Amino acid sequence: MAVLPAVRSRALIAVILLAVGLSVTACGSGSDDAATERNLCAPPGLAAASAAPTNLASSAAAGSDRYTTAATVPLTSIDVSKLGLITPGKLSVGTLSDAPPSICVDRQGAFTGFDNELLKAIGAKLGLQVEFSGTEFAGLLAQVSGGRFDVGSSNITTTDARRQLVGFTNGYDFGYFSLVVPSGSAVKGFADLNRSTRIAVVQGTVQDEFVVNQLHLDPVKFPDYNTAYANLKSGQVDAWVAPSAQAEGAIEPGDGTTVSQNTFSLDNFVGYAVAKNNQPLIDALNSGLDAVIADGTYAELYTDWVPRQLPPGWKPGSKAAPAPQLPDFAALAAGKQKDETAQNAPKSTVQQLKDTFFDWSLYRKAFPDLFKTGLPNTLILAVVSGALGTVLGMFLAVAGISRTRWLRWPARVYTDIFRGLPAVVIILLIGLGVGPVVRNLTGNNPYWLGAVALALLASAYIGEIFRSGIQSVEAGQLEAARAIGFGYRQSMTLVVIPQGVRRVLPALMNQFIALIKDSSLIYFLGLLATQRELFAVGRDLNAQTGNLSPLVAAGLVYLILTIPLTHLVNYIDRRMRTGRPDRPIDQVEAATITEGRG
């Protein structure tokens, strides 16, 4: 009968895998409607043309522009070998993947959007190869300042506070702040916001600063725009302060939300971030920007990606650059017929839940990328960090119980620090602190530094697991080994430690499962599109569609990995406690044993 628990475990695993397989099959049988074909990371074109908003906040006085340069250096006089690039001839760019149409990852896994396509055109004018890496906005400016990236491209609104850390190019875009509220909300403008209003913002953005420093309110902070907007639609927050381009792109018919008011200021344009002391690169990018404005490339990209009327008194590039020749977006917007009733009619709760989390056609589109790109990177990071963490953890365990205090004390201090710090802090410390030092070894690619950071984090926990297992071995085992002539080291190595490791194998497997999930934090360091792990792939697809179904799909792949491992842990633990199940004795063997008895 001891075989039955193992059989049940295997059956449960089979049922789970079958359920996932059926869900994939269901995804393939779904029909694509207009909603599921929505792709926010594709150029919307003139069909999305919009006029300048008329509902501007009265307090939004246009400040004076103190930073736009009067002219630029001629392109012919720029020496690209003196731009202070991390890699000669290559522009290393840190960007985001979750703010279309400005910045995003398309369905081919390439970083694109208006900001990045414009930067490619500027790079072409300068004769530079442009390489994009995805990261988080919260750490982007620090990464540019610290030399991880040459340029930050993330629709970054320039502020005096940010200019203390990095330098900026001339403006290539502008930004309204939009106040998005549920249809029929009592909040009609920024003046109606108060301390009882739950206001959503994306952490670290200029909208966050606006709500905190100008409105003097405490917002609810989210990691990305889609999560913030999903909370507004579900009623978890009362309002969302967002960039106008992201707000307009996120709202779709049936959401039951609307932009109630906008605000704008001339002195906070959008520019590319560059290291503060790298003026030659800033000058070169300014020259390239003026060049793409002059030859019409800017107007073409702007019309394709962000077709909206320029605000009065603002134009891109230096003051000497010509104004881009753009279509009459206001006239095009006025000619469009909008179904306001459909726009404002909210969906039912059940329909909203289904559309947000269970769009089967998006599951079908998500799984190929999840298995092709996300799964291999997740496994590589987890296995490499797990192996390194196990070796270092064993050393920490032995040092922690050593009779020599010069080994014991450092091991305890290390364990306390790495167990006490959040995983994100450790990853950022290793990636941004050690990264510049070993840049020549890593090629300025933090992928393996991320694995090392995870290993250092895991080793602190694994060391404690090993130490508890070793110390749980009865003292008589060590005494018996010493009695037959083994030295202390031989006794520990050959007798005590093997028994201790065997006792903690289930706990070690649980730590490996935790590493699989912690691998998603590596994205903070900035990765190429081909280096994204499961969560990053799911999040990028979420940004493309404005739908959370790809994140649920990523969660299913995590379950495929972790549930079998969890049951394997339980099986190992049960076998170690109960031993190998009894094998039924063959009838012939039994007859032989009992022959002649009785």
C-alpha cells in the first residue's frame, strides 16, 4: 500500500499537465475578434489622429523653456570616436517595454515605439549601431548615470530634479498629463482630487512627482501603466494620472472610463537621457535630431506613431530646426465619427473579468514566446544560480559551525545581510555596483551578473538549510567516527555532512522553486529582448495588448515548472521518512523459503 501515495502524486501531475494542454488547445480554437487583434505596439497611423485637448487645467501655465539649444553642431564636424560610448560604434540604449506607442516590444520581440524608432533614425544619421535593452524605469536614470547605458529612451519628461542626475537632449516630444476617471465620476478635474481620492500613478514617473510635489497628495503607486489602468477599471482606485499618449492608447470602448482633464507645461519636454558629463554625445544626438526633422523622417514617424496636434508654442529639436511638416491632425480628428455611447457604456463585471484575464486567442499567441524565449532563460538563471548558491551555501554552513571564529563570524554576518536585504536591492547592488568594474569581462551584459546575484541571495538561505541539517545529526555519529580513528575533518566530510544533506533535500528543492520565481527580478538590470524570462515575456505581451491574459499564461508556465517539483519534494520527503516500499514476495520464492517447515 505504500506505493499508493506515489501513484496519487504522479496522477495529480498528469492531471495538471493535461489541464494545461487542454487550455492550450482551447486557445487554439478561439476566434479572433477586433478586441483580440488589438496591438498597442503597432503604429496607429492617421486613424488615431487627435487634436490638442481643450480641457486643460487652468493652473497649467506654460513655463519658460530654459534648456532648448539655439542651434546644433553640424553633423559633418562630429567625431563619433570621441562620443564616450561604452562600445565604440554602438549606442547602448536602456528602454522600457510597457508604454506603447512611445516604447514597447513588438510581436517579433524587437524594441520599438516612436521614441526608439526615432533614436534609430538619429543613430543612422550619426553612423552608429543602436542596441536596445529592457529595464525598469525606476532604475533607468541611475543606469545611464552609472555607465550601464549610453542613452535612456523612455519618453522621459525632463525636470530640474532629473537634471541633477543626468543630462538631456533637446525635446523630441511633449507630454500632457491626463486625468483618467470612471465615466460619471464626481472627479471632473485635478482640482477635485483630495486626500480621500485613491490616485494611481506609475512609480518614479513625472506623474508621480506631479501628484506628490504639486498636488501634495499621496498616490497609489504601480510598476507599469497597464496595471494602474486595470486597477482603475476594476474600481480599486478612483483616478489615474498618466501620460496622455498612454491614456488615450489604453482606453477602449466598453471600459467605462474617460479623460476628464489634461495639464501641460512648456518647460518639461520629453528628451533622451545621457550621462551628465558626456556633452559630446548630447551634442551629437541634438544634431541627429535636427537632421531627421529637416529631412522629413521625424514627421513620418510622428504621423505613424503619435499623430496628435502639437501644443501652441512648442516644436521639436533646437530653436534653429525647421518646424516638422505635419498633417492637420485637428481637422482629421474632427472628421472622425465616434460612438460616444459605446465608449462610455461599461461592460458587465463578468465580461470585464473574461476579457481581462481569459482571452483565449491571447493565450494562443503568448505560449510560443513563453516557451521559446521565456522558459529557457528562466531555467538557465535558476539552474546556474542554484548550482553556485549550493556550493557557496555549503561553504557558509561549514564555516558557520566551525570552531574557528574567523570563519564562523564572517559566515554569520554574510548570512544575516543577504537574508535581510530584499532580493531587488541585492540584484541592483551587484548589477549596478559590480557591473561597471567587470564590464570588460561581461561585455556590459548583466545577464550573468543577475545569475550571480541570485546565487549570492540563495546561498544565504541554502547555507542555513545545510547548517540545520548538519546540526540535526546526532552527536554520537561524530563520536563514533572519531572512535574508529577518523579525524574531525574526515568525520564531518564522510559521516556527518552526508547525513545532514540527505535530511534537507526537500528544503533545498523548495529553495530551487523560489529561485525559479525570483529569476523575474533580473529584468531590473536591463536585458536584451532575447534574454527575457517568463514574467518579462508575459508583461511585454500584456503591454502590446493592454490585456492581462498573457501574464496569466506566464503563470501557467510557472505552474508547469513548480507543481511537479513540489510533488517531487513531497515524494522525496515521504521516501526518506518511510523508506523504500515493501516488495511483494514471488510465490515461487515464498515456497522455497517455507519448504521443509511445518
